[in-house]
Amino acid sequence: MKVFVWPLVSVVLLCSVLASDAAIVNYRFVLQDKEYTKLCENITILTINGQSPGPAIYARKGDLVIVDLINRANHNITIHWHGVKMPRYPWWDGPEYVAQCPIKPGQRFKYNIVLSDEEGTLWWHAHNDWSRATVYGALIILPEEGDSYPFPKPAEEFPVIIGEWWKADVQKVMEEFLANGGDPNNSDAFLLNGQPGDLYPCSKQDTFRVTVEFGKTYLFRLVNSIMNNIMFFKIANHNITVVGSDASYTKHLNSDYIAISPGQTIDFLLHANQKPSHYYMAARVYASSGIFDNSTTTGIIEYAGNYPPPTNMVVPKFFDFNDTSASVKFTNQLRSLADKKHPVDVPLEVDKTLFFTLSVNKRNCSNCVGPDGDRLLASVNNITLLLPSISILDAYYYNIPRVYTPDFPDSPLYKFNYTGPITPNLEDPQNGTRVLILEYNTDVELVFQGTNIVGGIDHPMHLHGHSFYVVGSDIGNFDPKKDPRRYNLKDPPLMETIAVPRNGWTTIRFKANNPGVWFMHCHFERHVSWGMGMTFITKNGKGRNARMAPPPDDMPKCT
């Protein structure tokens, strides 16, 4: 990895949000086209600094990271710093036409990544079209100087990013399925740190490998950058200990597998306690419905020492691809560390209660290839998001009319048996660019309810600008009288992305204390392309530190 670091610089605009001992770290990102060879074929893809995955960013809690992005490709781009709250500075959050206009070829933009209470593993990725298929990397936030992990220091650390590969131009893959109204083509391989692994053709020599020493403990920082699938992950013959997720520490969870959603991160410890040999680490799809790639990507754990390498390595045995119980069980076991140094601050009293249905929909179409010849869409509360031609943040800040309407509903317009048989009149959603406005410091409870419209499926939901506590989840319809009695308000996990189970519900709580415009969407890329997203606007509070900051001078323009 090549990192460009320059001397400390002064950023007057941000002085008020930086701790006095925080550092300013500089990186230079160049977006460019680069030819890659994988699975025996050359493909030209978008890359950052000629790499995919792109450079890992390392910083400490509370630092300011400045990334100077230069677009030398023939494609628009924006970058999202996934899980970074950006307190008061939504201008650098990244989602196209929500927080900013795209950075066009030949342009540059300086992102200021304002770190606050995040500590652990996050990631960054493109947030326009399907560019994130190749434009992504790890964002690793270490403890403050002089502080330590809440577990013994590992011998070494390894970022591991699960990705995927198309033997095609990904932009054309996106354009084709949006035009024909059906599902996108599957990728041709899954990847670990950019490599498919030796179960795929032409890949043995480039398989990702990690060397460990018997008796030592290692920290792995796992990121799921897959476009459309939750993934199971295992290491043959080894158990792991989960210690964090989404840049928040968790109680130790001992397991022999991980279920990880697109957008989510999992930090885990590997104890190198098996007979010195070579062992596969592997990832494979969990898919509750739909068409998917059932192949397995692998890397190799190699124990140091003199021993004959195995003639055949055993691939870890996975659950059935549609084992919802295994995925839900893993996620529901996560708990916040909840100790004196890492307290839980879940809202115990709620000011505003929201109920959002998540649905895959369809609409009549004369030449489409979706179910029954219709066009596939997706919605929140039966509203399919239409993005405007300028950013919602610009429209809000500059008071530009007729870009959005402030009437996103608190609950679905029609109440029905969400997980039961569905009548056809519920399948066709409304189109709209609606936002939901929150008063500053509102304590919010949001229930996500998956529906069975056009067949149920999991939905990994991601909220920008906030972390949230996951206080409850189950299969079936949410019962507002009974289910809140089972909420975990003692040590719920603190997340930014949570998988809502197929035909089930998940409740989150958060405080709307970050003024600005914040996107919320499903992290299955096909679902957000079909319209499964909405926007919150949190109004300014009293005092300078409770007000959204002004935009930087170099904000990209839409015209």
C-alpha cells in the first residue's frame, strides 16, 4: 500500500470539532481506469491509486483524515465513509444526489473525514451507480494515543475484505438490469482482499494468504463489500472470538462462523491453536431467496514452521445457502461491551416512533423480464425513491424549492398482513422524493418490517450520520404490544448496518443529534437501485455545535 502523507495542515473550518490532541492525516486518492486479469480474462475497472481494494486508511479515534480525491477516470464518482458520523458536516458524507453532486472526470474534491467516537473497523466505498463494486477499502480507527484495546494486544492485525468480480463492465451490468426491469446478472467470483482463491480457475498463484505462529492470537478486521449478498465466513478447524462490529466493541462471542451483511464490519480474534498446517478461510453466500452465485472464495491460513504442506485442504462446511436461522442467530448474539469505559447510551424514553415497511415491488411493463413480465422496484413504506438532479442537501441548505417534499410518512399508508399472502394491489409503489424531518435531539425508535410483497428477502439497512442501538428483532409481524417487552435495553449492539430478517422485523433506537441531511437505504445494491431508500433531515439545535456547518468552497456542482 502506498500512502501519501504530508505535513500537518491547518483547517480553520474544522477546528471546533477536533480534540486538542487530535491529528490531521492526509491521503491522496486518484480514481483511474486500470486493466486487471482475474479468472483468465482482462477487464478494465475503476480503481483508487491503481488498486482494488483501494488503500487502507489508518487513523486514531478523534482524528481528522483529509483525502484529496482526483478523478482521472472517465466516470463520475463520490465516496462515502461508511459508519463515520461526520458530526455537523454532511457535506463530506458522499451519497450522490443526497449529500453531494458527483465529482466529474478531470475534477478533484477534498474530503474531510471527521472522526468522533468511532473506534474499530469501518470502510469507505463509492456511492454512485455501481462503482463500489471495485472502488472500496478499509478504514481502520485505532484507539487514542496511549489507550489500548479492551482485550490483550494481538500479535498482528489483518484487514480482510470480501468482494466480488464480474467478467464484464459493472456499469453496463447495472444499466442492463435497470433497463430490462429484472434482476442483475450474478458476479463471476467472490474475492478475499481482491483475490478469488484457488477454488476458481487461474487464481491459485494469487490466493490471499496469512502466516501465523502457533500459540499466538491475531486480530482480523472483516468487511463485507459484496454488492447484493449477506455472507457466511469460516476458518477451517478453528473457532473465532468476535470482539467488535461497526467500529464499536462487543462482548466476546465465541463462534465457528460469522454472518456478515453488506456494509457491516466484524472484528474477531483468531487463536492459532491447531496443528501447524495450512487451513482455508472461506466465504459463501447466505441468500434467503432469489438467484445467486453459490461458489466459495478462499484464502489460506499458513502456520509458520517446518512441516509437510497438506496434499488436500478441507473447505469449511457451510450451512445451507438459505439457512435464515443461522444468519439471524449470529446477528442476535451480538452485545455491546457495556462497561464503565464503554457505556451504553440507548434512549430509554422515545420521542418519536417510526414504522417502516421494506418491500420488493413490481409494476406493469410492456417489455420487462421481471416476475410476470413486470418491472422490479423496491420501496420504504411503499414509496420508491427517485433521486433528484441536484443534491437534497443543497436544496435544504439553499432553500431550493420543488426538489423534495417534507412528507415521508411515519408508518405505511396501508396496513396489511405484512408477512402473509399479498394481494396484487399492494405490489405497485408510489414514486417520490420525500424526506422525514426530525427536531434536534429527538430520541427515535424505528421498527423495520420486512414484507412478503413479491416474495420476502433480508434487507441490510444502513443509516448515514448515526450509529444506532439494535434493541430487538424476530421473524413475523411486529406486535407493538408484546414485542417491546422483549427489547434489550441493557447491552444492545451499537451498529450502522443491520440485517432485517426475511419476513421479520428489527427495531433500532438512536438520538437525532447530528444536524444535516442523512440517507438511509438497503445495502443490497440492486434494492437501492430499485428505490429502497429515504432521507432524514435533522434540524439545527441551539448553539454553534448543534448547527450544521457551511459547505466547503470546493463542493462539486451538478451543472
